Amino acid sequence: MGTLLTVENLGVVLDNQVIVEDVSFDVEENETLAVIGPNGAGKTTLFRAILGLIPYTGKVNWKKGVKIGYVPQKLYIDRDLPLTVREFFDLRGVGVTSRELSHFLSVVGFEGNEILGKRVGVLSGGEMQRVLIAWALCNHPNVLLFDEPTSGVDVSAEVSIYSLLNKLHNDEKFSIILISHELQIVDRYATKVICLNKNKVCYGAPREVLINKNLSELFGGDISLYHHH
Amino acid sequence: MDINTLILIFVGCFVGAAAGYLGSFMVLKRMSLVGDALSHVALPGMALAIMFHISPMIGAFAALLIAVIAVWYFESTSTIYPEALIGVFFTFSLAIGVLITPQPDLLEALFGNIQNISLLEGLLAIVLSLILIFVTRIISKKMVLGSISKELLESLGVTYKKINFVYLLLVGLVVALGVRFVGTMLMGALVIIPAASAKNVSKSMNAYFILSAIFGIFSALFGSLTGIYLGLSIGPCVVLVSVVIFVLTYLVKGSEARV
């Protein structure tokens, strides 16, 4: 197993404010890394930095030739945006064959191709998330970056998105880096956790990291994770 | 109607198509008001061009180029879009433009005059419109994706800032082409209204683009004809026709929503 991503001493300063400071971690192949932390902790900024979308200091080294699939946080799309799901896939530029598209749609749980004719603005939060996952899968990624997969999604869809992610992870053999609020989910699916609050508060396997001392340092107050043993 | 006028109406249709198509992205980016106000900047440029006896189209484009760079800069450096600042900047140029434009040319610069366009300018406008449409077509997917999510676009390895700059440059060009027809006050309307109308009735991006261009052509064509037959200024007639199209599409949208 090789290392897909190495991050060393990453720092991001935006508008003279330190958003992320001195963060180091790495991601191995076939691993699920969860990034947790309070609002404003710099989680999304960390993502944007490792994707190379914003300037940063320190080192971000991707394995050569790695393909990244990115699933953004909830998109705000006008209800009346004249864009069908099929056209949304076409926006990728490089042609996605109909067969491939059908395959990815079935992977994320859409039966048939009816969804392709719908407008993206009328999709439910859960449907949109699954479309975005399929969109990212079109890149045949080695690693999937997932920003708050379930914000704006109702609870039943939330559960199915995580089980979908887990299934994908097992079937398609790629690494996942995800930002999440749901500690239970992180505990269940992640192989490694990084707690972020500008700088790295804790880092390691969920069982070692998600302990009350770390969590209350991270989120403040009494937060604990109930372990189902 | 003489052959020259006919040719110029024909030219207007090309400019209308290019303006409608380019404007469709402005509406998607929710920058309609900027698109509208941008055209006011052409005025001081045209005024200087008239003073120095060069083509007003070149003067307009030079002024728009500066404005486009300013819009691009603000859009890419601020997290909050500084609409107020752009409003101030654009009305400022309009005021300066009105003051320095020679009085006899003012009305024409503000509201356009199709009769004063030379055939050569007309021909140039057709060629440029076609080039504009062609280049826009090349970047259209990236622009649409960028209007939905810059991150998604950039995750494909495309730099939004670059694409957006090319796009804004194209908008500057199309406005410079159009100010001769409908004037600096109203050219923005020809960029925005056809696209806004098309958005009312389109279910897909393809339909949206095609309708934006078609509504642009309709506005230019029927607006010019109305203006010529009634002996009215053409610019306002073009805009009024586009507004009629907007109202009609809005009603269609409303009736669909009730079904």
C-alpha cells in the first residue's frame, strides 16, 4: 500500500487571518480519513488548499498521477436553473459515455435513466448529493474528497449516503477524505481521524482520538461519543 | 426602406444574437445588474473617440476594457461581491461621459443611431459577432459549471479566474458592438433581457442558450422595424420589444407553475 497524499506543515492565511496553521497528516491507499472540528475550524479551507484552489504554505504532495473526485458541500442551485442532470454531467467536458453514466447512476442508487431528464434545481438534497457523487466518480478517482456529505439532507438520506460511501469504498477501492459533523459516523467508517481547530488538535485512529478529553477541547463543553461495544 | 437600412438591421440581428447568448451567462452568474450597468462605461470612451475623430466603437471598447478588468478584479478578490462599489463606478463614468460628449452627439451616444453606421462598420460587426459566439461556445461548459460551483470547476483543473476574464472580455466586446445600435444607456438591456426571458421558459441549458440568442435577434429585428416605421429612436424600440418578450415568457412561466 502506498501513500496517496502527504501534507506537511500546511498553513493558510486569507485576508490576514490565519485559517489553518501547521497541519500535517497523510492518507494511505484505501483509507478513510475524517476531518472533524467546530464551525469555522478551517475544514473546508483545508480541502480547498489540498485541492490547490487557494494559496497555502507548507507541502501538499499527491502521489503521481492520482485522480481526485471532489464532492462539494451543498450547492445552492436556483430551482429554475435550466440545466438537466444529463447536461450537468456533460459539463465535465470530456465525454462520459452513456453506458458509463448508467453504471455510475446505478452505483449511487438511481434505477433507470429517468433522473437524467430532470432539472438539477428540482432534485431533493439526497438526490443531488448522489448525483454529485456519481459526477465525481466519472473521473475514476483514486481518492474521493467529500465536504459534509449530509448537510441539507434529511436523516434517512443521510444514513443511506454514508452506507453508500462505505459500499463504494469497499467495492471501488479508493480512499476517502471526508469532512463530517457526525461523530458516530466518523467512529464507524473512518480509519483515521484528524481534529482541526485552526491547527491539528488530534490525529489517529477513531478509537484513540475520539475520547472525551479531545472532543471537549475541540468543541468546548461536554461532548462525548457513546461507543456501542 | 433602402438597402443600407436593411443591411444594418441584418447586422443588428447578429449583434442581438451575440448579446443574448453572452448575456445568458451573466444571468446565470446572478450579475444581471452589473451586465446592465457595464454598458454605461462605454460613454466616456465614445466621447473621447469622437473628440479625437476615431471610431466610437474603438473608444467604447477601450473604456469597457478598463471596466471589465475592474469587475474581474473585484469578483475574483472579494468574497462578498462589491455591488455598491460597481454601481458608484459605473454611474460615475456615465456622468463624466455625459459631460464630455459633444452636445450634438450626446443623444446618439446614449440611445444609438443605426443610420450613422457605415457599411464597413456593419460588416465588421457581423464578423466580430460570429467570432464572439464561436469563442463563447468553446468556454460555455466551463462558464456554466463555474456559475454553479467554482470548486467543482477547479477540481477539473480549470482556473475560474482565467475563464471568467475571457468571458468578461467577450462581454466588453459585444457591448462595444451594440452601443452603436441601441446606445450606452440601453445596451445592457440587450445583454440581460433576452437571457432573462429565455430563463423563464427553458427546461434545459441548450434551450436556454438558443432562446437567449433568438430573443436577442427578435428584439433587434422587430425593434428596428418598429422604430423605422413609426419614425422613433431605434434603441428604445429594441429594448421595448425585448421587454414585451420578457413579459410574455413570464406569463408562460406563471401559467406552467399553476398547472
